[in-house]
Amino acid sequence: MKKKPIAVEPNKELSILSRIEESRKKIHDMINLNKCILFSDETVKMSQYLDKLIVEYIKGSEGEQSSEK
């Protein structure tokens, strides 16, 4: 059975993009203040959270892209 693409509501998409940018900035600021924190537990957790947000955004965007082909 074929999976239906997940449609992301515009407000949800903006919310995901906002959380991605917020997380990216937080990681950048943490590392910028202290280069030694690059591999700290907190930085790794923030990076993993950012990865999950990016995957969520990409999965939601696939429906739009697949209809363009």
C-alpha cells in the first residue's frame, strides 16, 4: 500500500522553521561563546533535536515536491 504524503499546514511549517532557526542560533551561540563546548552533552542533544526538526520539515515538504515531478 502506498503511503500518502504528509501535508504540512502553513502555520505548522512556519512553526517548524522557527524552531529550526531558534535551535540553530542557540547551538551557534553556545559554540561561539566557548569552543570547548562543541562535543558537550548539551550541544549534542541540541544538535540531535535540530536534526529531528529538519527531518520533520523535510517529510512535510515531500508532498509538495512530489507533485511537481
